[in-house]
Amino acid sequence: MNNFIYADNAATTKISPEVFEAMTPYLTEFYGNTSSLYKIGRENHKVKEEARRKIAELIGASAMEIFFTSGGSESDNWALKGTMRRLAAQGKKHMITSAIEHHAILHSAKTLEKEGFEVTYLPVDEKGRVSVESVKDAIRPDTGLVSIMFANNEVGTIQPVAEIGAVCREAGVLFHTDAVQAAGSVVIDVKAQNIDMLSISAHKFHGPKGIGVFYCKRGLFPANLIDGGAQERGHRAGTENLAYIVGMAKAFEIACAELEEKNARISAMRDKIQEGLLDIADSKVNGDPDNRLPGNLNMSFAGVDGQSLIFDMDLAGIAVSSGSACASGSMDPSHVLLALGIPYHMAHGSLRISLGKYNTEEEVDRIISTVKEVVSNLRNGN
Ligand SMILES: *Cc1c(COP(=O)(O)O)cnc(C)c1O
């Protein structure tokens, strides 16, 4: 994989060597069950609680508000289903989300609709922003929950989370945010940003896949999603994956510590690619040019098929994504791009480049020249 360039960091990231090193002792030597009463169990329990404390501190929460889950999808499911199923007893049968959420949110909302709940899907503007006013206007007396993502995974748009949270608090409605893309790239402070619940996934910031965090403000107890043993203080059963918990805490600690330096470097590379690719005729940047994740670049090229674009980029040794990759097998363009009002033919020819901390200046030049060549070839019918 000598000449391979990975530019799909919004899909997942490589585990960093420091994280791998922190994790391995818990896969090999320290394998005790954190619930066991003997020494190798008790000591692992302490390690787990230290990871919890560290993660809590990094988002301005307290340790008891942090629950370990299997990742972003589980945390999102828990927030929506757990909260609404609990609130149904109080007559709250309505929730609000946006049209551009990740499928972990949208499909959870669909499940709730089948159970008899009502869901409002707020539209976004052409930059992918949810307006704070629209949230306020959509809140009804029976609204229990608002869930708006912190930053979008396809176009990178960052939402006015603190303002939306303030509106919810004022109205006495709970506020959840899917912060899976934001964590490690944007500063999170659950208190200052008025967040009641939040989802994080380790593999989006150089931690392992299959582990995440559900932050849930003290006193709120969504109904359990996974019943069984008494782990996570009885709220989420299953023997803890300590190696991954340790890896996640380490990865999050590193990501938060290097956030500023990393963002400056990554966004400079992103801007250079954007400038280079705007040379291509009939090209357009999708999303919000100002309020965007540092590594995200989503562009459309008229008259080009997104799937072919990804395929040819892959042949040239560059991994990128398209607005149709998430729904692979389906030819429909992404629900996110369509919600931004991007015409079908432009949404169809979309490309998402998502840079991470391991991308280099040399790679930037090769990405630019390869995309130009591939788009030109596809337009010429070869
Ligand atoms: C990746 C992602 C998820 C899903 O997280 P997993 O840990 O892969 O389940 C949810 N929401 C957003 C915004 C994501 O980017």
C-alpha cells in the first residue's frame, strides 16, 4: 500500500500507534472482567473508571454521566428510543430532528413512528444549516426531544448547537446531539452548549471501531436498550470491552490536545484541494464554506457519475467517498445533498474528500491532479 492515499476519514480512521499501544495490554495480559471481585478484575475496574473520568472531563461532564456503548449508532438509538419510550408515559409523543441526520438517527425515528410517535423532520438551508427559529417553531406541548447533529458527516456543516440547546432548555424539551463527526474536531462543552445527551464514536478520531460514548445528563434515564447484567450502573448490560474503552479514552485525549494545531493544518490542505478542484468546469462546493469541519470537502461535478468517480479514484490508489456511497447498491443520491436543494444531476456527481491527521502536502497535490484527470476522463466517456 505504498502509494495508497486514504482520504475518507469521515467514514473511519486509522488507529494511531499510541492508541494501539495503550489498548494491547488489556487484550493480552489484563483480561479480567471489570465486575469481578478478585484483583485482576478490581484493577481493571479502576482503569475503566479512569477512562470514564477522562472522557467526562474532555466534554465538561461528570463521570457518572458517561455510558460506554458499542458506538455512535447504539448511542443514537438509545437517545431517541430510550428517551421517547420513557417520555410516552408523560404524554410526550412528539420529537424533532433534521432531514440531514445520520441513518442511525433517521431510522430510529422511523421505528418510533411505527410505534405511534410523531416526528418532525426539519429542513435545512442550502448550506445544510438548521435554523434555530425553525426548532423553536416546531416545539409543541407534547414535544419530548430534539435531536440535531453537531456536524454533518457528508458536507461537514456545523450546526448552531448551543443556540438550539438554549431554545430547548427554555421550552423544557430535552436536547440530544449526534457529535460523532464533531468529537475530536470541534470543542465540546455539554454545559456551555446546553446539551442533555450526546453521542460519540471512537473510530472517527483514531480509536477502535465498535466502541462509543453516550453522555446523558445527571438525572435523565432513558429506558434501557440492552437489558442484562448490572454493568453501567444497570443502564447498559454487557461485559465491558476494556481494551477499546482505554483506546477510546486515549484517542479522545490526543484528539482534544492536538485539536487546534491539527485543524489548522488539515483545513489548509482542504482549502488547497478545494481551490485546485474549482478549476474544473461545472464544479461546485457543497455545504457551508464557513461553518464546516476542517477536513471535509464535498464537491459536485456536473455530468459525472459519483460511483464511477470513486471507482476510478480507487484504481488510482486514492480512497474517497461519494454522496451515494452510504446507500451503496442504490442509485439514489444522498438524502443530505438532496435536502440542501442540490439538483439531482449535481448530487449524483458528488465527491467527498475527508482529510485526517495522517494526510500530507504531497498527497494533496496528487489528490488534485488525480481528481482532475478522472473527471476529465469520465466526461470524455472513458
Ligand atoms: C459514523 C457516524 C455514526 C455511526 O457511528 P458508528 O460508531 O459507526 O456506529 C453516527 N453518526 C454520524 C454523524 C457518523 O458520522
